[in-house]
Amino acid sequence: MAYNGPIWASHKEARICFGLQTNKGAVATSFVEIPTKEDCDIDVSPDYNFFQSGGGYRGIALYANRGNKIEGKIVVPLSPGWVGAGDLYNWLWGRYNGTGNYQGYYATIIKVINLGQSNEWVEQYMDVKVKSGSIKLDAGIDYVQAELDLQGSSLPTTDGAWPTGGDLDLTFVDGSLTPYGFAEAAFSIAPTVGGDLAATLVTKNHTLNFDNMLEEVPSLAGVTTIYDNPNREWSNWTVTFDQWFTSSALRSAFLAGTEGAYRAVLTRPAGDAATFDMPRIKYTASPLKPGTGGLVKQEGIAFQALCPLDDITLPACLPSEAEVS
């Protein structure tokens, strides 16, 4: 007997992918599928103003759209071979210097509901940049991932298609590549600038935050979205973490106002090692509470990563990856 009920949308057929664009307005031609979680999405947020006026209307009857925002959140696994090079690296942190102003890369995002069914629905978002993100490193997490905030400047279209065949890279979702795990993370800190980085084993809850410093550019150009999202600066990096008190070095550096250095490394034995190197940091918080039980822990140590003083050599942090023998 044939089933004549509705075709229910399952999360198994709800997918998201991204593809790096060659330029603004040029839709990507190859894509990478991203594993979806509950908070993975990109959407339109219209700014409607509902109102009424005198001379009629005893209730709200009129409205105006004061503009549309294209925003989203995506969680991307950090996997060997993708952190320090390639399309994902460029989209997250890269800068294109072809025009001399170090601009970030645009991407095309495609989301599909009920892939392959008669009620399949596809939305394609162009000109999407990574606005900001965070990388959380702590014991017991499933895997290391980057939580990304997205911002676009073009309304979606619904006449696109989900990529197939060689146009879609399934590396992140087919089980062929395992993301870095928490046990592969190691940290080194130099309390004073120019000092030697020393491994530390008594820290937890590291969160590396980056802001790609986008500038929203509204324009009277016949559109309801912003005209563009230029990157006005290098990526801005800050870090927070907790540390059990076994040494006064960080507290002393904070009180003295001295600079230090920080390095986080994700190492896959006989594989790749991804490094987040911050050679200049300034501590902005280093709490030390006496506590009433258990070990004394400094919760909420925080610092700002600083660029080199020439402001040309490198940004405050430039993720890199090298092969481990």
C-alpha cells in the first residue's frame, strides 16, 4: 500500500556547505560540506518597522523594511591539513593582498532541506565573510572546532542547486578525516616578552577568540542589504583560560604590566601540527581569589594579543600547520 502522507523533512537530508569565491559577486564553483549541529544556520533578518498613522487605521496596518541583515553561525571541525592552508584557512583568517589592502575572502554558502526529495528546498547565500569566531580547548570535548559568526551582503537566491560529484568535498562528513582532539592540545607560556616559552600542564578552559574586524558599509545602491563587509584591520585575537595556582609568574606579570607570549599547538602524531603563536601578549586579567576549599585556581586569566610594532610583518596570530615526522 502506497504512503500518501506528507514528506517529512529529516535532519539527515538537511545539509550546509561552503565554497570560496574568487571575488565578490562570483559564485563559488567547488564546495566543502560542513557537518551540521543545532546552531548551524545562515538566514535573513529583516528589520521591519510596523506602524500606524492618523486619519485612519485604529491598529497597526503599515510597515517599512529598514534593511536586511544576512547572518549565521557555523561550527567547523579543525582537522589536520585544513588549519594552516587551503580554502577553510583563507576563509577564516586569510587576507588577499591583490588590491594592496589585505581583504578577507568571500564564500558562497548553500543550505538544503530534504535533499533529493520532491519538496527539496535550496537557498544560496553569496558574499559571506567570517565576522568572528572562537576555538575552545578543554579536557573532555568531543573534538576541536571553530565556532564562527557569519555576515553576508547579498540576499539569498533559491534557484541554485546542491553541488554533486567532484564539486563537493566530503572530507569533514565521510569519516575519512578525524578532527584534532583535546588530548592533542598543548600550551606554552612566557610570562615576560622575550622569555622562553615553557610548557604548562596545569591549565584548562582555553578559549581563543578572533575578530576579523569587519566594517558594515550601508549604501543607497538600490539594495536593502549592506553594500560590503571590508576588513578594516588584521584579525584581532584575545584568549582566556583558567590555571591552578602553582606559580606566581603570571600574577606577577599581570601586576607589573609586562608583556608575555603564548602558544597553543594541536599535534597529530606522525601527522600534522597546527600552531597558534602569539609572540606579544598583554595580560588584561589574572584573578587570584583565596577560595574556601580545594585547590586555588585563577579563573578567567585573559590577555590581548598584539601585532609586531612594525604592523607589517605578521598579524597578532597567524595559524600555521606543519607536518610532524
